[in-house]
Amino acid sequence: MDPALDAYLRKVAAGLARALGPALVGLYLHGSGALGGWSAERSDVDLLGVVARRLGRRAKQVAAARLLHPALACPARRGLELSLVTASVAAAPPPRPPFELHVSTAPPAPTSHLGGPVTGLALREAGFDPDLLLHFAVCRRAGVTVSGAPPAEVLAEPPRAWLEERAAEELRWALRHGSFADRVLNACRAWRLLEDGELCSKLDGGEWARRRVTDPVVDAALAAQRGLAPVPDAVADLAAADRFVAAVLDRFPRPGT
């Protein structure tokens, strides 16, 4: 593991332990940091924390303050993405899992969202994040334990159909917001999930796809992701990426079918 990333993870774990005490069941690294291909220049730090019970408003605020403190500088250019969920949600995830806290230090500005029912605010709407389903699956299969119990003891595997649905939805989001490399390589790994049920990194997905299809967008995306070439951003390049994504999306079942 990158030494700067390792040191940062230890600081995050220590900060959460001070904020939450024994309520913190475990903290797990997922995303490219666990699956491979992590880069300080091109990746973020994806963390999932599991807590024993629902957290009160004050506990969430203290945890968020520690994670967003300027002294806790994330080594990744894209920043930190961390969610806290209860052990009951992790053990039996619903289609739209609720979270207790979500913190992001991604540019342009750090944010935090206090999810879940809050003591004294019974009517407050809980925060939900369906993407947590993919996070649960990656953590269970390949997550790096930063602190606490092994992920297989804490996290259940969501149904494969739910994972495929979330992967397809991520691709639809990428068509509107993602870079050239994000669009193409997310499509590659979504295709792999659909074909053989594997959850992999963007780089592994791209290598898997290039053995099955001859399309220059895959090679261009891999080169950009590895920092070997600039990320294509011309209108024609993005249009070619979108055609590739659309072809992969056509392989997925239509929503509601």
C-alpha cells in the first residue's frame, strides 16, 4: 500500500475511534485502494465504516468534524468519500440502504450529510444511498480492514441483480458527468460484473474488455488512467466513449423488466 495512504488510513481510524468509541465496529477500504489501480493523482479514498447502533446528532457532528479537520489532509487529489452505516444495515442491506453519516472532501469543497433518524428529530427523513450496495459487496469480497472485525463477519452480500442495477445506474450517471476514462472504464467493469459476477478495478475491467472487443476507446482510457497519456476531452472523443457506454448498457436488463 502507498505509505501516504496507509498513514492517512491510520489517522482516520484513530479519529473515528476517538469520536465514536466502542460504537465503531469496523472501518474498511474499498474502491481502487482495495481492488487495485489506486493513484494519488487520479483516485479518491473510499471508506466504509460500520457502527453498532444508530448515532445521535452530536456523535455524527463530532465524527464529521474530525474527518473534515484541515490537519487530516487526504493524500488523494479526489479526496475522501466515507459512509457510516449501522451493523444491522450492513448485515441485511435493503435495496436503498440508509447511512448514518456521509463525508466527502472531494473538490471543490468538503461536505458532510447527517443521515438516519436523529434523536429528537423523529420526523427527519433518513439519508439513503443505493450505491452502498456495491460498497458492501466490494468490502465483503476484497475490502481492506483498517480497523475492527473482518468484513465478511460484518457485511452481507447483496443480491446480484441489485448490484447489476446499481452498476447500470452508475453508467447512466457517467454519461452525464464522468470523464472519458471514467465513462469507458466504468463501462468495462460493469460489463464484467454482468458477464461473470466479478467486481474489479477500472484497470482490470479495461484489460478484461480489451480481450473481448477491439475498440480504441478502451486503449485510450487505459492509457489515461495510468497517466501515460492525457485524458481525451474533445467532443468527438466523448461521443465515442458514450457510444461504448451505450453499447454496454444495452446488455443490461431494462429497468422494471
